[in-house]
Amino acid sequence: MTRRTLVFTASLSCLVLLIVGVILDQLTLASTSPLFAAFMTASVLGATLGSASTWQHLAGTKQKIAYVICLYVGWRFAYFPIMVLAGTGAAYAEATALMVGIHPWIYAPFLVLMATLHAIVAIVAGWAVITRSLRNWTLIALAIVPAVAVSLSQVVDLHPLPDRCWNVTPRDLTARKPVSNPYLTALDRSEYRLQQRLLLFAAGSTYDWIPNAPWSKSVKGTLEGLFVKNPLGSSADRVKEHYTGYLAAHSHINEVGNQD
């Protein structure tokens, strides 16, 4: 694939994701299926585009096989952290839009950011395989270890797919308001393993930085309430909780009032 073709394909893909995101904002969502399809598509599309820029530089079958393995590992373990980062990016996009007085988009920036981050992971994986530098592998290991810890917090998370919420209909889709940061205080409990503590630390460190815009605070408050109910949940539980938070907050997307 030539550079011009790759740029055109990436631009067209971003446009499609923007359109899909705008459509998602307008839908009435009762199950996770539409979001699951959109998230999976964005992640695989991003990984594919990132790998397309790398594939032509790989030498020989062994290097290509090694890259495919690294690509899968990167996609599998970066998926949940990237979902969280994309949601945070969407929260800031919402807050910025309200600040300047325009109608906010949620899933348009969410999906584009998700695809972009997966593309970066794919490019970094290729960079590691091609260069074969101990320094590069060390830097990548330092980045991937926290991602693995967050994505595999319990034995139940040993699954080839990072996301299994293809058709979940939560019973309660009532959004909750944020009360207080429950994650950092939970670190005092002795039941948590190291990888669970990393997940709690990451969530607790970003809690106070989430904007108090309508959709953002609804997701934040709902996740807080779900965590309090299930403080020892697995990574799979946390993925499901994020979907529940997104669904519960969905009716607040069109709110354009002032932030609290």
C-alpha cells in the first residue's frame, strides 16, 4: 500500500467513524450491541491501518509471523485501557464543546480516538519487531506490563477476546451522580492483588480529572456506584461496567446546559 493510498484510506476511515459516532449519539440504546460493534470495528480498523504502514517493511515469513503475534498481543491487552482513554477523550471533547457553546459529540471523537490509539499500538509493535533492539523491547515491556495487569486482573480474564459484551442488556440504566472517589480508598483493603491495585490506582488517579459535563459525570457516577457494589470485580466486570455507564449516560448526551 502506497503512502498516498494509506493516507486516503485512513482519512476515509476517520470520516466513516465520525458519521457512525454521530449516528450512535442519536440512537436510543438499550443493549450493548451497537456500542460493541462500533468499538470492535474501530479497534480492528485502527490496528489494520497501523499494520498496513508496517507490513511492507517486514523481512521474511518469520518476521511477519512474529509481527502478527505482537499485533494480537498489543490489541488484546491494550483494548480495555484504550476504551477508557477514548471515553476520557470524549469527556473532554464534550466539556470543550459546551465551553465554546456548540452541540457536543460523544461517540465521534470516541471512535476516532480509539482507532488512532490502536493504530499507534500496531505501529509500535512493528517498530519493535523490525528494530529488534533490547532498549526498544525494554521500553515496550514497560508500557505493556501495566496494560496486561489492567486487562488480566483475575483468572476469569484469561480469554482470547478483550470484550465479550456483544449483547448485554443491563437491568438498571439509571445514571448516578458522582459522590466521592472510591478507588484510592479501596487500596487499603488486603484482598487486592498487585494487578488489581494497578487498576484501582489508575482509576483513582483520573477520577477527579473527569469533567462535570452531563454525559461525562453520568458515566463517572454510574461507574462509581457499580464499583462500590462489586469492589472485587474482574477486568471483564470492569469492561461490562463501562458499557453500563455509557448506556446509562446516553440520554444525557443531548444536554447542553452549563457544567456543574
